[in-house]
Amino acid sequence: MNVEVSRLSNGLTVATETLPHLESVALGVWVKSGSRNESENEHGIAHLLEHMAFKGTGKRSALQIATDIEDVGGEINAATSVETTAFYARVLNDDLPLAIDILADILTDSKFDPAELEREQHVILQEIGAAHDTPDDAVFDRFTETAFRHQAVGRSILGTPDTVESFTSPQLHGFLERQYGAERMVVVAAGGVKHDDFVRQVEERLGAYREKTEAVAPQYAHYVGGDYREHRELMDAQIILGFEGRAYHVRDFYASQVLSMILGGGMSSRLFQEVREQRGLCYSVYAFHWGFSDTGIFGVHAATGRSDIEELIPVILGELQKAGERIDQAELDRARAQYRAGLMMSRESPASRASQIARQLLLYGRPISMEELMDRLSGLTVERLADLSARLFSSKPTVTAIGPVGALAPFGSIQDTLNAPRPMLRKLAV
């Protein structure tokens, strides 16, 4: 790993990974502030701010921001997640100073013009409507809301129509000033970049950025679990069955990632083979594990027709119970190989490399080498994964379903089955 890290006098962390064979650079500014940093009446403001950052500064209009980067063939974008917000670009090596200038410009001098704000609020209202009209998106929003009820970590990133329409330009400026400070930000570049030159250019544009903020640490997340069902007349029912997962820093985080791959990470996974290939109960079924700084969530998502729901759920529950009894060494080896290949393939993309380094710096305070990641994976055993499964899937579940879900078993029956001996599966009824 050819990663170099420097810290400016204001506390801003600057990192690079030099890939000398590339003629381009992927770079960005990552901020340790996302949707969970919002107060209840700010729901959706982090995402709106990300949109508004491209709508004009003191020296560039919204059109000029777009044309300046595209005149040199570059790309620029941004993204908001639960715990971070990122502003990033990709340009040819010679155009790196321009990209740094534009990113610094939108972070230090965004106007948040009221007319532009009104237009962008309308755009986000359409985005919220589109998400609601897309069941396989909506079910994930309802899933996190149910798992972390009445908590910022569980709220949708987009906000609600009422909150989004309520925001004003002063509120956006206020949120930016409270949440964006050098000590909570990292600037990372990967590609044909020279570290010292990059640090100097970032220092020129962001070296005077405010050091600290008045931001209050987000409330500690508390997994609740529960049941949410929304009846819609659709062809398929979207169903997620979830459990409390593991935070980035805890011992079982990587074990949970690997377990999700064994259960539903590919065509050879247990759920895909049993649910789709052997029984033909649905087109799509997979498992996932999301980690946050203080908690996590493990889930299984399936899309199935009305007539197959009654059979599908006992089959999924059976596979979860089996994982608590036995994990095969071949399954563990295959999942490790998949995980390693995914990491190695992502290293071929400078944008992925920059994002990965930024995430590690924000979470761990340092870049994590591939060798260290592989050491963590090599320490996993089949006994440890089976033990994790038994603990994970005996906790209170989160059940979320949208569509023709009348045949879905009651929540209590699902919970009882997960804590019962395996023969109980045959008795699961609506």
C-alpha cells in the first residue's frame, strides 16, 4: 500500500495513494457528518445541503461549476450516507488543481441562493416520491426505521416532504457551520498524484478552513426491532428479515460480513441455492450486513409472489437456524476468497481506492493495509461463524414487507420459530 498521510495545521487530514501508471486522479472531501447527525426537525437537511453545494458559489454559478469541470472532461458528484457526506471528482492529472479549487469553492463559498433552493427542494420531493413508488427501495427505508425506531440512524436519508420544504438558506448555512470542520474531514486522492504537491494545493485552498465545530456527537444507536407491513397490490412482495448487526470496531464485524456472503452473497450461497435453485420460490434473495460506528444490522432480502410467501419464510428461517448449527470449511474458504477478490478488484478503481482510504481514516484514524485485512479474515473459523449465527439469529428480529403480504406469518410466530428447535419450522402458520 503506497498511502501517504499528512495533517494540516488546522487539523485537516490529507492522504494520497500514488498509482503512477494512471493518467487520471480520483479525489474528494469526506465529512464525518451524515443523516444521523440531524436533529428531528432537520430530517433530510444533510442530503439537501449536498445537492445545494453545486448550485452556485461566490465566483461560480451552478452552470459554471458544471462547465468548468466538464470543459476538461472531468466528472464531479456527491453522496450522503448515514454517517458521512462526500464531495468527489475525477480528472486527468494536469487538471487536478482545478478539481481541488472547485471542491474547495463549494465547501467554503456556497451561496445557497433561495431561488436555487426552491428548485432543488422540488427536485428532492420528486426523488422522495420516486422512492415511495419503488417498493424495493421503500422496503429498505421502512426496514431501518423499524429496526431503529424513533432514532436518526433509522430515518431515511431523503427526509420527508414537510421537512424538506421547510428548510431555508440560513438553516443550510447553520448546519454546514455546525457539522463541517477540518477535524471531521479528510481529503483523499488516488491515481497519478504526487503527495507533496497535493498537500500543498489543498493547504492553499483549505488550510484556513475552520478547525472545530459546535457539532454534538449523534445519539448512541439502540437496535429495537419489530414488525412493519404495508399492503399494496403488486406482482411481488418485498420482504426483509433482519437482526442486530455489529459495529465497525467490534470483534464480530468481519465475521458478520463473511456470514452474509455464506448465506446470501452469490449464486453458490445457501439461500440462493435452497430458495431459488432448489425450490424456485423467488427470483431475488440475498443477505447483507451494514456496519455503523456504534451498531450494525444484518438482513435477508427476498422478492417473491403472493402464492410463495407462506413457503418462503420457513425455508429462510430454516437456513438461518442451520447456520447456527454448522458452517462448512469450504463455505468459509469460498466466502473469504470472494471477500478478498472484491477488495482486490476495487483496488483497480482509483475512485474506490480513494473512498476506501477516506472511510478508514474517518473510522479508524489510519489506512488499513490489505495484509491486515487478510489477517483479520484468516483468523475466522467455522466454529466462530456458527456461534455468531446462533447468537445473531436468536435475537429479536425486524420484519418488513411491502406488497401482497397477507400470507406472511405473524411476527410472533416468526420470532418464536427462531428460538425454537428446528421441527417447529413445520408448524409455522399464518
